[in-house]
Amino acid sequence: MIRLEPRTDPSRLMVALTPILAVLATMIVGGMLFVALGKNPFEAIRMIFWDPILGEFAFYYRGQILIKAAPLIMIALGLSFGFRAGIWNIGAEGQFIMGAVIGGATGLALYPLDSFIVFPLMIVMGAFGGFIWAMVPAFLKIKFNANEILVSLMMVYVAINFLSGMVTGVLRNPEGFNFPESRSFQQFPAANNAELWAGTGIHWGVLVTLGLVVAAYVMLTRHIFGFNIRLAGQAPRAAKFAGVSPNKMIAICLGLSGALAGMAGLFEVTGPAGKLSTTFPVGYGFTAIIVAFLGRLHPIGILLAGLLLAVTYVGGDIIQSKLSLPKASIQVFQGMLLFFLLAVDVLVNFRIRLTKRGSA
């Protein structure tokens, strides 16, 4: 019989190996999925993981990987602070949307002003939009002990409807033939998050994300704030005795994650998306949860996990066009990563033992 035996101490080896095992398991079961869809599993896996990095058009795809990884990493960094402290913000998608709406509306309100101040102001307002949206579940948690998971998740749908109302109302492009979308930021140079190096697609959001990885690493490993977060998550009672206020921690962690998600939304809407529309929500806020856990809530791990998930996004686009696979199959493939990570994560605290049937 197979039995799980508790470990005396968590296995550091399994902490490092479980993300790798989760990826391998995803490849195996994902290959079975592609077989069920009538496709060559080896060809599909190669297109997802190999072609974007070392394939024929790898130079173009590498830039796309960085573009798609940037919002995932930025959002996941913010989520990791709260998750470490036991504060579960599941509504980053809503904060991502609100950051894009508030930041984008700021730029559109200044159209057609040609000033270097426009884009930095939009970044600040984008972060503020995400921050304000995250403070609603924070306030309800602090004041009424409401479950932040449910509140933040439900507010995603409020944000989606708010976006829809704005692009069909006050933010609708007056020259857009009544389509539900705003002006294109690409036609507004002062508000356009254009690529920094021709042909790469890399924009300011990518550089800011790399800076945030360094800042998050310093905060979590070299600053008292990081120590307080770890203490609050691992020993809440000890944190209270150490003078860490639970309510203050809730407000800071939710506010920080909301601000980073909002900033990611602003960079996305002024860069790759180009404009606000009803199709703007792309699920980055939900996928970032996978990135955060796949990266073990560590900034460097999140950087690597974000790049991996971005590879699956780009590879997914490749197999959609070349193998005519539905987009839903790629989303299932990405969901498997989180499922298998959670499944094999049990090996961190338990070891597998084979025993004879009937033995004590």
C-alpha cells in the first residue's frame, strides 16, 4: 500500500523540485490532452516550449515572451506579499482592469496635450486605481471581518462591467463609429507606451517589472517589512506580540498588490492592447496566481515562473495557428500547472512509503 508519512521538517529538496515535477507532469498529461484532440503530442509540446525560445522565429517570439511576462510578474509580485502574510487577494484581475481604466482615462482627459508629464501621471493614476479597488476588500476585512477572497473575487465582475460602461459611455472614441472602445493610445504620442527598441516590442513596463523584482527581493530578504510579513504568515500570535498590527498588514498588503496590478493594467492598455475595450480583460490577474505559487512566492522564482507562463502563452498562440487547436485547450494546459504544483507540493511535508497491506 502507498502511505503518506509526515516529515519531521519540510524537505528543502522537494521545495526546489516540486515546480520542476509539476512542469513535467503538465507536459505528460497535456500531451494526453493533445492526443485526445487528434494532434501529435510531441509536436505540440515542442511548439509550446521550444519554438518560442530556439525556433525559427525565436528573435521575434523572445520579445513577445518578455511583453507577456511583464504583467504576470508585476501582479504576482504584489500578490506574493499578501500570500506570505496569509492575506488572499484573488481579485487582482479587477485591480488590473481598474488601473487600466483610471490611468487610461487620465490620459484621455488630457488628449491631445503633448507633454512629457502625461505618461508618468497615467502610471501614478493606474497604480492608484488598482490601490483604491483593493482597499475595498481591505476595509471590509478590517471593519467587518469579511472574507477577502470572496469580496476581491466578486469585485472583478464589478470592474468588468465598469469597464464596459466606460467604453460605451464617457470614454468611447467619438470618431470610432460607436464601437465600444476608447481612442487608440498609439495616436496619442504623449500617452503611448511605445517599444523602446525597434523590433523587440519591449516597453517601459518590462523595465519597470525588472526593477520591481529587485526591489521586492530587497524588501523581503533585507528589510524589516519582509520579516514582519513572514512572521504574520507563519506565526500570527507571535507577530502580535512583536508589535505587528494585523489590520495594518491587511491594508498594506492588499494596497500594495492592488497598486502593482493597476500599474500592470496601465502598461498593458497603453502598450500591447493599445486602447480600452470590452475585450481588454485577458485573465492576467488570475494567471498571476499560478505564477506566484509556481515561483514559491519568491521574487526570483516569480521572475522565472512568469517567463515560463509567458512561453506557454506564446507557444499557445503558435499551436493555435499551426495546429488549429482551440484557445480553451491552452487554458486547460496552463491550469494543469497549478493543479500539479498543488498536488506534488504535498511531498514537501510528507514522504511516500510503501507498506504491506494490513500492516500497522
